Amino acid sequence: MRMIRSFVPGLLLLFLLVGFVPVAQAQDDPGQALLESLATESYAEKSEAIEAIITSGDERSRRWLEELLDGKLQRHKDSGRFVIVVENRGRSWPVIDALSFDDAGEMSRRDLDRIGINNALRGQLQSALAVLDLYTDDVDDRREAARELLGSMDATLVEPLREVIADEGDAEVRRLLEQGLAIHRLSEGDIDAIAELEGSLNSRVRAALNSAARSDDPLIADAASAALDDIEQKRRLNSGLETLYFGLSLGSVLVLAAIGLAITFGVMGVINMAHGELIMLGAYTTWAMQQLLPGQPGLALVLSIPAGFLVAALAGIAIERGVIQFLKGRPLETLLATFGVSLILQQLVRTVISPQNRTVVSPDWMSGSLMINEGLSLTLNRLFVLGFALVVFAGLMLVMRRTRLGLEVRAVTQNRAMARAMGIRATRVDIMTFALGSGVAGLAGVALSQLTNVGPNLGQNYIIDSFMVVVFGGVGNLWGTLVAGLSLGVINQVLEPWAGAVLAKIIVLVFIILFIQKRPRGLFPQKGRAAEG
Amino acid sequence: MSFISSLADRDRVFDFLVPATSPVDVRHGPILYLEDVTVTFDGFKAIDDLNLTIDDGELRCIIGPNGAGKTTMMDIITGKTRPDSGSVWFGSRHNLLAMSEPEIASLGIGRKFQKPTVFEALTVFENLELAMAADKRILPTLTARMSGEIRDRIEEVLDTIGLVELRDGPAGILSHGQKQWLEIGMLLMQRPRLLLVDEPVAGMTEQEMERTAELLTGLAGKGKQSVVVVEHDMGFVRSIARTVTVLHQGSVLAEGSMDQVSQDPKVVEVYLGADPDEEAA
Amino acid sequence: MIPSSVYRTSRWLAVPLLSAAVATPALAQEDPIKVGILHSLSGTMAISETVLKDTVEMLIEQQNEKGGLLGRELEAVVVDPASDWPLFAEKARELLAQEEVDVIFGNWTSVSRKSVLPVVEELNGLLFYPVQYEGEESSENVFYTGAAPNQQAIPAVNYLHDRVGVERWVLAGTDYVYPRTTNKILEAYLQDEFGVAEEDIMINYTPFGHSDWQNIVSEIKDFGSQGKKTAVVSTINGDANVPFYRELGNQGINASDIPVVAFSVGEQELTGIDTAPLVGHLAAWNYFMSVDTDTNYDFIDAWIDYTGDEMAVTNDPMEAHYIGFNMWAEAVRKAGTTEVDAVKDAIIGVAVPNLTGGYAAMMPNHHITKPVLIGEIQDNGQFSIVWETPSTVAGDAWSDYLEGSRDLISDWRKPMECGNYNVVEGSCGGGQADAAAE
Amino acid sequence: MWLLQPFNEGATRLFLGVLLACLALVTVLHLAVPAGHPLHVSAYTVTLLGKYLSYALLAVAVDLVWGYLGILSLGHGAFFALGGYAMGMYLMRQIGDRGTYGDPILPDFMVFLNWDSLPWYWLGFDMPWFAFLMVMLAPGALALVFGFLAFRSRVTGVYLSIITQAMTFALMLAFFRNEMGFGGNNGLTDFRELLGFDLRTDVTRLGLFVATGLALALGYVLCRAIVTSKLGRVSVACRDAEARTRFLGYRVERFQLFVFVVSAMLAGVAGALYVPQVGIINPSEFSPIFSIEIVLWVALGGRGTLYGAVIGALLVNYAKTVFTGAMPDAWLFALGGMFVLVTVFLPKGVAGLLSYRLKRKEHQSDDSSTPQEATS
């Protein structure tokens, strides 16, 4: 990064000065001038201005840089006063003064000029802040910073970083910085650097080696490509695992979407076309929760698990009482009626809430990914969904196998008349079962809100797949649904890299068709005489 | 005596009782021959190493407690269920295990289900029409026309099974007993060489039972149909039985005349010991 | 909802099945000018199209407050083609033949336009199409107020190449005609203009509403770690974007590593996404809500008042309708009538202010002049403009980078009156010939 | 002859009478009555009705397999669309050099995808007889292969329904791909003429409308002939007691296959008549939801009575037209509500009401209008 050149001394100076510089008065505040120089159209000048700020050693510069990075540092058109926008949604924004950091009331977005930055400047700011972060006490921040600096070091950084490394306590940070320096040395044409980079899966290291492999110096080129080769070896294993993970994660989504249907359809025999919309309701519940609890998406998400279940379950009960109970023993009519219901629900959401998608924020602990090693990292949100799916499944199994309800459900579905005769209130069981299935659909919605659109069409995108999974697994068999979902997911993801997304899906469908030829009752058919005829 | 004559008499009247010419080769005695047949449902042995021989023209009654494998045995003979091991021969030429239901049916094996299954949406008349021995390929079926002769035969059977006045009503509205009769009627239309009759008199009144008994005994005879009756109702069995086979846990427990088997201590223990009525229910 | 629909309801229901054709009496002069709105209010496209319906209704309302046109009221005739392409054709016919509307504002997807096109040409209607599209079309009866490829894709690529120094390109799109064509043009352009090598271009297509991006994103990640600056040019269709961007964020691809420039992601789409992880990714449009002009702020305020939603956002196709509507109104005034042929002639050369502080003029090829803006996504779901063309760019119906259309031009002025005039053969090509001949 | 059998039935005569009368009426009202007159039927309406009729034929095809064979096909849209594409390909070839790029052979979309020659499966579609043959053969072949596999291995009930759905879904994805050479998402459009008649003239529209009407009449008679024949009764037998039918010596799978293929071909014809009237065919006709909608028409009209299917198709689609125009923001409520109410209050569909009157006249279809469910 050329930008960082020359201001490193300034950075260090800045840290010595912290606390010693007296806060100057606004009028003859040097800060005003510094910020003025930012208010220009040309990005080159802006970059100069940023360097100036860094080297100024003004203790506020860090805050300025951060706000600039967030695009919150703005200038009042008429007064030329610089402010920091606290909240930039809606028509008029609360602001604080950029020099004194005092509250400056509200300003209309009309009157404010944003000090825009582009990706180049963003990079400059990030590495500048990263260098600063190297001096913080929080070890994670330091590691983050070191990672950020990988591949963006230049001559001026080398010396200071050496010192940093010298008194850095944390091995990981040291390693990263060493690597960073090595990358730099490699770009300078130092062949020994390659040795240090060997075996690293870090993508920036690979980038560096790749460009080295293209260098004119045959020695370096060969060494680099040699290093690359054994990196590739490792990566192949990792990407294999990665694909498997992708598959399971996709599978878990399918399972979640289908498992509710496995109850309503598989166990009760209701062809519930509104299943997708029940999922949608769950997702919207999550959104609503986040609206109710602004600022704490995590809590909202956790709360919306029971809430989503409840909402969907209630909707389910409404459907069961309102429609399905009149259609006993006419499963195909339920298809017709519930399709109508699904149309109504969709349009209801469009009219009542909005035809547009809604934003559902992922809490911090669910965004980003879990780094197994530098070559393999598992995206957290999907990891959670995967776990969630398994928990839901386990819970459902428990209900069906271990509880009174489960027993009654199985009794009623196997022989309604007999069950009634034994004093089981069949209607009540129906309601409960349908509510359960619908509730689970709601849970699926809550999870899906973390992966995909929350909009009126959410349900439609999953209904077909759900039926496929249930049938493929064998109607009325929860294990079947689980296995079917996961295996279809894996197959799909394994095929995708070489077949492409569309073809992969087609192949999977054809596979299902052919599979049903071989096993006309799915993966886990209900056996014995009961299933005959 | 009068019984015999009435039989002969009935023989003449119901000329349709003369079986359709079937390719089955019975020169070497048995028309049906099961050997070491075994079949299991999820580990449970429904049929365990069963051996059974039915001679041409014989009327055989098969009894046994619930779950003895009676119905499963029929499923195997008619090709609905494939046994895990063993062999099933129709006459000495046809290996039934290698054939599909329709093939077996067209060989001349007719079956009446335990639970009477007729085509409820169709009329009684149509039920019989479909059952009738005829060219059952697609195009002939599509263009098939109702000839007077066919009509007469159906009328005859309708008369036999006493459903003349219900001929145009949907079979769905028939009583249980009537359905039983209709199904037997369908068997007659098929003109099979071997009839497998599963609980023919369940839910029938005394008179109906008598008629059924006469009919079945009338059917069986050398060069005519062979009949295998599975029944719970001891009274009925006694009234028609010549040879009785007792099934237990999927294999033959005893075989012989009604009196022989009813003396057999094993049989008494597993079966007759219990109250027949209860069994029949 | 709309008063007009109420009255039409009553009339419709009065119609027996067979004489569904109701006689529509010839319009007297004082009858309202009917403006047809053909946007999906249900089905998959409702997400994008409903706001456009509202926009046109708002514009009509404003126009009526200004006293209408030619002293006549404007009346919106809204129908719902329900994201069903054949239904688009049917509804267009209903609007033109039954309702006898004077102009139609509508369509989003290319396929819906293609399905409507024959109807509009046959019944000689006017259609204003507000969405950026693949070009390769110029109909006598359609006015393309959205961007042609040269008004969006090409400048965006230039920006990435010149300012960001991108050498390696991922062209990712949904598998339909707009991305296909755009990517074909871009591929040709990159190779011809920047001499980009075959292996430095990765093209990937996904089905509509694709929701599982794990593999593709990790492929992109891999493709980007080859030591050359890499960028993704995304023509991914609206609905699939949310999972795509989420996956990007989670797999830790941020804008400074691999910037993504999107052509189909605007403020409206971003309302459905948590933009925090996306800050710095780019979009190329001819308008951004964050444009700092008074006309824009007025438009936004009007929109917010109309929808009554403080958080309501505006986007590029809305501006396109704003421009298109004003152009049409202007042309009607110029022609002194709403009679289609007169308006068609009058509108060419009409220039009206756009929302970005300039003017948009209707070109003879029925495309308009637009500035091209590149914006970076902000954490508040807005774009900050990082670059824009010094002057406006005229829409080019026929791309210069495609085999078939290199030699084609379009000019609907007399005497040429041809949508695809082949300058080499010096003849008016194909179907347009007899269309023009009529 | 068995084909003439249906004419002995009052109901069929009634149906044909009404249908033909309507055709005649519309024709007269369109040609004779001057435009502007309240009774004039506009070209718009004619085309609309033509579309409805092609849907009706499709519904009849579905009812044949569902109502009488007990096979709930959730994939009949595929056969419809295949027929449509066959017709569409013919119409594309008819455009000739009048396309945008003026290529005499290649359709526009192939030109800008840089295809230098027609793919083999496009050959021959410039010949009407070949194309029209394909309209029946393409869907027929698909049905034959698919049905053979499915029925042979005795896939029944919901399993069958779902794999039919998988079939149409897979086809939809396939046709979306531009590599397939069917125009991808945009499908085939901008048709000019059919057998030399300009598609953009009202006369041609009327012609197509009448043709569709007649096709519906023929299709209806054919289906009735089948269901009133012994084969029809065997079908019902398969539907209600498959095992029993086997024990009577009928090769159930072959009967199923036969009827299934016939139905698929009818669907193909419907599609072929549909395309020139709506002016576009694209993969969305393959979408599973559309196939489900077809089933809904039949169920709503009354399953197992062919005329019920016709009524259902007309009713639902007319409602759709009206609602989408009259209450664009709320029409889904109306349609959805309609589905719910009809199922709950009219278990036998609309035809259920009528059949009371027709009971005496027409025994056959009334009996089979109370089928046992095929699924679960």
C-alpha cells in the first residue's frame, strides 16, 4: 500500500503524544483545517489529506479516520461545519460536532455533504487503523490487524513492524506479521521468503506466491510454483471437506423445510400446499421481533424461535379448524383448499406488510465464519442452521416417540376408529398434530430468515423441494426425511462444481425419479401388510 | 342321495361351470404344488417351509388360527407376494413364481379375497363383465362390444348369485354378503381351473351359507375346478370338507379328513381348543 | 384501492362470460386520458414492480394537480399481469383494445416485454419500459427509458479497470437473456479493449431465485486469490441477491479484496438486505437516491409523502418512469393530442430534466440519454457515488460488440423509420421492414 | 364403432350442443355485429375465449387420467408445454428472414448466442405436417417412457404425483438453460404466421378460436368414448381396486400407460393451440405450480366427469381474467377464497350440482364421479 508510506513515524508519534496535546478551541482548531482538506472531489487529494491527518498526531484523528471509513464524517453545506452523523436513516439525522464531539442536534440530509471515499481510500484507512490496532491490548484485535496487514506492507512498515514483532507477546500475531513481511520481501525478490510462506493456506499468501510464480526470475518462479504445489495438495483435502460441509448445510435447510411437512403430510396425509407460507410466517415473525427489539438482533432471534413456532402453530390450527377438518378422508381436496389458503396468505403479507423483502439482521455471533484453518472456514450462520435443524429433528423424534401426544398421533393415524374407541379424542389429536407440523414449519422460517430473502415468495421457493424430500425419504417416516434431505443436499453440492448449479439440480431431480422407480415407497418405506395395496 | 342328484342336476343347468380350457398339465396328478415355501415380513416368518399339494378337481379346506399364514399363502400362489425361498408349481408345467398376477390369473387361477373386493364404482353387471374370460389386451378391450351370448352368461351368473334385481346398481351399495356373492360370481365368470376362496361365508346368513356350500361343492370335481377354501367357520368347513389342512405358524400342522384332524391333539391344542365362534368373529 | 378499479369492478362483474367484450363508447374530448399501468402486483416480480405502479400513480396524481394534460384529467388503469408472461400479453391487449388507454407504463423482465411487444406493435400502442435491459431491440412503439448496456455495463467495467485496476473478471449472472447478452458484450469488450486473457474471465450462470451460493462464492474466492486484482460483475437477478451477498459477507469477501459491481441491485433491493457486511461493494446505475440535487430531494419528499413511509426509498427504474412520464406529457403537449402516431413523432428530441441535475433527451432510436453513476453500498442501504460520466451517454439499441448487431442502427424519424437498419447492406432488416411498410 | 358410442349419451349430446352453439354464436357476434355495438364480441375476447378453450382441453386430458385412472398427475403442464414448444418451433421457422437480424434460418435468439447452425432437433419444424405430428409425438413419447418406468415398478398414489412433479420441474430448469436452444427464459415469441395466415389479423384469431373449440369437442368425444368403453371400466377398476383387476388377468400397467399417453397427447394438442393465441411459449408453462393449477380446475369443476373439467377450466380462468383486471391488488384473495369455499362446500365440484339433474340421463360418469382417493 503506497499510501501508508511515510506516515508510520507519524503513527508512532501519535501514540507518544496521546493525552499530551491540549484540546484546542474550535475556531483556531488545526483539526478544522485537516478536515477541510478532506472536503475535495479528487480522491488523490483526499488520500493526501488522510496522510496529513495521520501524521498530524492529533489525538482525535483515530475517531476521524473511523468515522470517515463509515461515511459518517460529513460537512454542513452552508456553514462548512464538520459533523459526525450518529444515525443516517430517514430524512433528518442526529449529528455531533466533529471537532468537539458535542451533540449538535439534528440536520436534514439535504444540507449535509458526505465526505465520500472509494475502495482505494477504504483500503488505506483500514491498513492505517490496522497499524494502530497493533498497539492495542486486546489480542484478538491485534491478530485481526495483523491479518489485515497481510499483503499490504511496504518498505516503510518493515522497520516499525520488526520492533512490534520484537515486543509482541502473542505467537499468532508474530507469525502473521512475519508472514506479512515475508510477502513483502518476496515482492522485493527475496527468494528465501518463499521458505517462510510454504504450506500457508492464507489466500493472500497464495496470491503473493502466484504473482511470484509469474516473475521473470526463473529461480523464484520455480520455487514459488513448487511452494504452491504442496499448498494445492493441502487445499484439495480442505475443499473436499468444504464441499461436504456445503452439502450438509444445504441438506439441513431442506430437512428444516420438509420436516414440518413430514408431520402434516407424512403422518396426517394432508397435502398442505400452504406449508411454504407457514415457513414464511416464521421468517416474518423473526423480522417483526427484530422490529420490536431494535439494536439487539441476537436476542430478537432467540426469542423468535418460540414466537415463530407459536405464530405458525396458531395459523396451522386456524387452517385445520377452518378448512381441513371438513375434508377428512379426502386428502386430495386438502391440496385444493390449502393451495387457496397459500394464495391468500401470500397476498395478505403483500398487502399488510409489503411486497418488498424485509431486512433480517444477522447477530454478530452468527455472521462471519469459524476458521478451522486458513484454508477451511465454516460460515457461522449455516453452522447454526445445521445444528438447529438437528436439534429440531431430535426434539420432534422425542415428541413422536416418547410423549403421550406422539403415541396418540400414531394411534389415530394407524386406525382412527379403533383409537377413538379407546377414548382418544381424535379431533384434538388432529389439531395438535397439525399445529405441531405447522409450528416446526415456523421454526424453519426463523432459520431461513438468516440465509435468504424474507419476502412473500419465500414459501413458494421451498414447497416443491419439501414435498420431494418427504416423498424421497418415504412418507410418514421422520428418519427418511432427515436422510433424504441431507443426502440430496450433499449430492447437489458435490455435483455443482462440475455440472453447474442448474444442471446439478436437474440431475438430482432425475435421480429422484429413477430412485422412486427402484423403491416405489421411498428410502424408508412403511413395511409389512399394513403398507400393502 | 338327493344331494348328489341335485349336484348333477345343477351341473347340467350351469353349463358355464365347465372350466375354460387351460394349458395346465395335470396328467401327473397335482394341479397345485408348493414346496418348502418360506416368506418373512420384517423378520416375522409368515410362511415357514410350507409344503402343500392340491390334486386336480379336489376341494380342499384350509383352517388355522389368525396369523397362521393362510392369506399370505394365497398371496404367494396368486403372485402378489414373492416368497424368500421354495417353489410353487401350477400343474407340472408352470412355475408360478416366475409369473405376474395377470399371467397367473389368465392361466386359470381365480381368487376371492378375504375382505370382499369388488369395483364399487361400477355396477354389478359391469363387475361381472370385467371378470369374464375374454381377450384382455388393450385394443380388444377398447373396442369390445357386448354380444348377446356374453349377456346371457352374465345373466346366468347373476341368477346364480341371486343379484338379478341389483344388476344395474353400483356394487358399492351391496351388503357384505352380497359382495361375497358378487365376488364368487366374478370367479365363475373367470372360469378358472383353480379357485382360491378366502373366507367365503364371513358375514353370510345361514341360507346364504348353504347356497355357498352347495355351489362350492358343485364346482369341484375331476376335470373341473379345483377349489381351495380358507375358512374360520367350523360348521361350514364340516359341511363341505373332504380333506382339511391345518396351518399353524406358517406350516402344515395336520392334514386329513375333518374327523382325523379334529382328533389330532396338536390341532386341538392350538386351534379347536379355542371357541370356534370367537375364531370366526 | 384505486377509484377507477372500483368502477371497473362493477362493470366487469356485469359482464356475462360470452359477451365479455364490453362496448367501450368512443371517447369524447372531455373524457379522461387513460394511462395504463402494466406492472406485476403479485407473483415473483411483485417485489420489484409494485413500487413502479405506485410511482406512476403518484406522477399521475401530481399531473392532475397541475391541471392534467390538454385540460383533461389523467386516469390510471391498473391491471395485474401477476408475473405471468402470457398474461402480460393478454393484459396489454386488454388495456389497448378494451380500456383503450393512450399510453402504457410497464414491464420489468425482458420476457414480459418480449411477450407484450407484438401486441403493442399490432394495436399501435405506446409502451414506456423503465428497466435497464440487454438492448438488441428497438420497436416503433416502445420507448426504452432504462439503461442500454452501453449506459451501464461498459462504463462500470471501465471504472473498475481504470480506477480500481482490476485485471481478473468474474461475470456472474442469472441464466436469462439480459445477463447472457450483457456478459457477451462485456467479454468481447474486455478482450478487445483491455486485452484480458481467456483464463482471466470466469463466467457463471445460476437459475432464478438461486438461494445456495456456497460453492460459487468459494469458487470466486479461489479465482480471486491468483495474485491479480479481481472483481465480480454481477447481473444476478433481484431475488437471488440477498443470499448471494449474505454468503459473500460470511465467507469474508469484503469490497477491498474482491469488489462486486451489480447492475440489478438498487436501493429497493437493499431494503431487503443487512448492508453492514456489504459496505464498499458497487452498483452502476443512472440514478441513486443519494444523488445530491434539489429535484431529487423534492422527488424523494413527494414519494415519502405519497407512501407515508419515512423510510421509503427511490431507485433507478422509478427515475426512468419519472423521465418517461414527463417526456410523454411533454410530447402530448407538443402534439396537442394523445393520438399515438402524433406523440411518437413529437417525442423524439424532447428533453426533460432528470433527477441527477441534468437533462434526458429522447433519441431517434427510442432510447434516452443518461448519465452513468457508480456507487458504493453504505451501511444505511444507500449508495455513495464514487464516479460518474462527465456527460450523459446516449442509449445504443444495437451493441457494437456483438457480431449480429454491429452494423445495425435504429432511427424512427422519417424517412428511415427503421428499428434495425443495416448500414452495410443499406437495408432495413427483417420484420421491421414490413412493419415499417404498413 | 366404439368412437361413436358417446353420441348415445344425452349428456354428451348436450355438451357438444352447447359448445358448438357457443362457437357459432361468438363467430356471428364477432363477424356480423358491427364493432361498438354492445353485443359485438371483440377480437380480444375471441382470443381470450380461445385460450380458455385450450385450457379446457388440457383439463379434460388431466381428468381422464385423474378422474378415471386415479393417477393424480402434477406434471401435465410438461406435456402441454412440449406441445406448445413444438408449435412454437414451427412458428419460429415461419418467421424466416423477417427476424430482427434477418437470418433466413436461425431464430433471433440463436443469432445473438452465436449459433452458426440449427441444432438437429430443430430440423424439420419448418414443415407443418412434421411439426403438428411432433405436437402429439413429443408429449406422447415422454409420457410413454415416463409412464413405462413408473407403472412397471408400480409407483402409485402420492409417489407418482410427486415424481410427475419432479419431471416437469426438471424440464422447466432444463428449458430455462439457454444452451438448450429453446430461447431460455424468453422462450419463443414474436410469431408471424401459421400456415400462411397472418397471426395478427382478427380472422386468424377467430379461426384459431373455432379450431380450438372443435379440438375440444373431438377431444371430449374421444375421452368419453374411452371412458364408456370396456377399457374405461377397466380403468375405473384399476383406480378403485388395482390388485383385484390384476387377479382378473388385466395387465394394469399397460392400461394405465395407454390412457396416460393418450391424455399426454391431448395435453400436447391443447398446448399447440394455446401458443399461437397467446403469442409466447416459455419455460414457465413447465412450472409445477401451473400443473397444480390445472388439477385445481378439474377438482373445482368436478373430478371424474369430463364436462366438469371443462367447466372448472373456464370458470377459474375467467375469474382470473376478471379479478386481475377489476381488483388487481386483491384478486388473489378472491381466487384463493374461491378454492377454499368450493372444496369445503362443493365436494363434487361444480359438476356435483349439475350431476343431480343429469343423474338419470347419464349413469356412467355419475358413478365414477365418486371415486375413492388415489393417494394416502
